[in-house]
Amino acid sequence: MPHAYHNPVSIHCGRGSLERLPKILAGRRVVVVTFPEARSLGLVTRLKGLLKDTLVAVIEDVRPNPDVEQLAGLYNRFWQNGNACDAIVAVGGGSAIDTAKALMVGTSSGKFDELISLLATGQSFTPSCVKPLIAVPTTAGTGSEVTPWATIWDAASQKKYSLHLNETWPEAAVIDPELMLSVPASTTVSTGLDALSHALESIWNVNSNPVSDTFAISAVQDIFSCLPALMKDLGNIELRERMALAALKAGMAFSNTKTALAHSISYEMTLRHGLVHGIACSFTLPIVLERAWAKSADRDFALQRVFGPDLAQGAKLLREFLNGLGVKTEFSDYGVPDEEAAAMIARAMDGARGKNFIGAVAA
């Protein structure tokens, strides 16, 4: 069958890649968006040394799961001085990059309320102004550096908004594994499993194609072999580099397919049960694998390249892999009774991401 693959992000990866940032920016004035610990880790000082007079400001109060309550103030202040910079550099994990993607999209009023109103329609729109984004991930997992998506949360209203425009692709991604050496064990495992979910979700996906499969299968194989070893040796730069590349490949895969059922379930688990995203989108992977098997000969072939020909053995191996990393794989492990879990899966199947799942089509 004919297929198409598209990803416009310029990728710079490998140890020391951060040093390329001034060349990538080519003299443009920038605002850096980063996480609070970046200063104590010496990242802010390093960025100031690299960017010199082109650095206009540093926004460093990014919070996990960027929420409308905090983003409103950041956004309004940023666009009040919208001409102060030519580009944004996001340095951090998924939350920093998602925050930067929210900031990069300018509304006609320059107000965050207008952005939320546009997102609430679920329809695409053309921003009044866009700031180019350079994404520099400091974790191996989000994939956001090579995708156009960002998630904005509204914890008070138990909602989430998906930002996804042609304009929200990053201009460039800088993947430097040296920036990931200080990531603690809990974040290393949760972000690594986020990458695993991205890769598997792109395989059991109605939007899959041979190019996305190539990235996804390689990413899964790399994560299976690398993540357990990394958890035993967090300071190993070679393992950090392998995980960074695996996460990048997973991002390249789902940048074209989007995610599917496991992610659709994860949003409710995060909003209602407070489960960190990487665990919320990965603990159901064995359950989803069982639902994906035998729905499509083509997808079975791709899954068998990862798990072998036996469904029961494949699901068992996946559960053992997750359990070995300290991740439990049943809803009941997270305080969700069977009846609520069944209802949650049904709702997830009807969600935008759930409808990407091959099992939803075959059902």
C-alpha cells in the first residue's frame, strides 16, 4: 500500500551537541524555557555562556504536567513582550518542551484565554504569530522534540487540551546525552517507559507505515536491552546515549502515527489518580498487546518482530520487563477496581487516541 512519512525537524544528536546551539540559532535573540533545577545543575550558567548577548530571558519555573492555572500568567507575560525574542529554546523534559510549545503560539489578543478557547474547539487554527522552537531534551523519553504535540492540563476541571498545529513542529532538536547524566532513577525509568509506549503505540496503530515501523521496532529492541542495564548504572554515558537514541526513534515513529489506546487510558489515570505520565502510559502495555494481537496480519507481523510468534509468551515477557523495573501492570495495583477499569478502557477506546488503536477498528 502507498504510504507517506513526514518530519520537518532538523536533528542534532550525540555527545556535546549542545555546543551547536549558537550555530543553529544564528544570532537570533532567544528566551530559554527550562526546569527549576537547571540552575543548580549549572545548565543556566552554561546556556548563558553559549548564548551570550542573544539570551533575552530565562523562564525556569516550569512545573510537571503544565497546567492552565500557571501557564496563563507565563503566557500573558511572554506575549506582552512578544517582540523581545526571535525564538524559544526549551531545555528540559516533556513539561519544559510542552510549556514552550504553548508559549510559541501567539493569539490575536496575546491572551492565554483565547488560546484555550481555540483549543477547546478541537479544530485546527492559524496562530497570529509563532516563535520558532529549538527543543533540547534532558530526558530520554518524551519524543516531544520531534513532534508537533503538546498537552495542556486543567486539573481543576479534570480536562486536558491537545495542542497540535502545523506551526508547532520544533525547528530543530538537540539531543545531547551528556545532559541526561544527572537524571535520577525514578525519572529515568518513567521517561524510558514513555518512549517504550510511544514505540509500541505506533506499531498497533491504524496510521502505521513501513517507515514508522522501522523506527518503532528498533526503538523497542533498544529499550528492552538498554533500560534495565541503565537503571543499574545511571552514570554510564554510553547507555545514556543509547537510550537517548531509542527515545528519538520512538519519537520519530509516533510523530507520524500519533499514540493509541495506552495513552488514551493514561490521561484519565494521571488526572484522576495522579499517576506520573510515563507509568500511566506504560503499565497497560501488556493488556493492550493482548487486545492488539490477531487484529491485523500486517500488525501481527510487526509485533512478532519484537515479541516472537507466541502471544501469551510476548505478553508475559512484557509484563516481566515492566515488573523488573518496579512497575506493576494491573489496574488494581493502582487502586482502580475491575468495574472502573473496564469503564475507563471503554472511554479510552472512544477518545481521539483510542481510535488510532487497531483493536478499536476491528471491534
